[in-house]
Amino acid sequence: MENPPRPPAARRRPYALLSLGFCLSIAAATPFVADGVYTKEQAERGRATYDVECARCHGDKLQGGDSTPLAGERFLASWGRPNLTLDDLYYVVRKTMPKETAGTLTRQEYADVMAYVLQQNGFAPGEKELTPDPAVMKTVRFEAPAPRAPHDAPPTSR
Ligand code: HEC
């Protein structure tokens, strides 16, 4: 499958220089996945879908099974990079998963599964459901919970 978009090294440099000011300016307005961007009920629905549609490949506990883990350090290291939003993950999930039957779930089901994935990665639920709209997902920064890696750290290989 396609990897999530990854800027070439040459384009990452200026970003790193800008990122401090950029982060300061978006910090007030932009939610992070750690800010409670889904509800407990939504994650419950997501779990039901996950068990039917995803568990056989990614494992009962998202540990990987025959495929890649969807929870844990490695997953967070690759999806928690500062240039990614929740929509990057949503895009991969809704366009390429379940592998072999990609795109067969509704957007709502994909969003619910995302809620479950966030929950299993230790992000707390909140008051509002995660909206199954790419435009909304784009506003949510997907950054790993503290301790955060320095923004100009070399990308983790996966
Ligand atoms: C038939 C097996 C299979 C099923 C079912 C499946 N996946 Fe996958 N998934 C894979 C494989 C294999 C990969 C590794 C990349 C690739 O080969 O496409 C992957 C990759 C991923 C990734 C990217 C992981 C990363 O860190 O790059 C995500 C996210 C994902 N799957 C989510 C899901 C979700 C959510 C479901 C259920 C809706 C699902 N998958 C169902 C096999 C499966």
C-alpha cells in the first residue's frame, strides 16, 4: 500500500526552522488527538467494527498479528510526526483498508474504528465524536503524547 505522505529531506529542513513559531501560533486553536477528539461510545462502536473487519490481520489487541501493529510505540512514532494530521491516517484507512476489500465500510465506520485505535493508543475520550469528514480530520494534529520528540529529530524508520 501507499505510505503516508512524507516530505523529502530537502523540504523538511525549512519546516523544522519554521516549526517553533508555527506550533506556537497553532497551539491555541488546533486540537491534538490527545485533547479528547472522540467519545467512549464511538470507540465502543469502533471496537465492534474492528473485531469483524480488522482484527484477523492486525490482531485482537492491535498488536500486529500477521500485519502491522496499530498501537504502541512504533505506530505512534510513525503517525505522531509533527507534519501529519489525523486525516493522513484516516486517508490510509479509508482508501486501503481492510486490505483486499478496501473502501467497503462507511465513512462513519472508518471514523469509529479510528476512535477505537486512538483509545487503544492511550488517548483519552472527550465530549464530541470524531466527525467522519476529512476536512475536520485535517484540523486535528496527530502528535504522540508527551514526552514529545524534538521536531527536528530524524524520522523514525519503520
Ligand atoms: C487482510 C488483512 C488486513 C485487514 C483485514 C486489514 N488490514 Fe490494515 N494492513 C494490512 C497490511 C498487510 C498492512 C501493511 C501495509 C500494506 O501491506 O498495505 C496494513 C496496514 C494498515 C495501516 C497502516 C499502518 C502503518 O503504520 O503504516 C493501518 C492504519 C491499517 N492497516 C488499518 C486497518 C484497519 C482500521 C482495518 C479494518 C477496517 C484493517 N487495517 C484491516 C492488512 C490488513
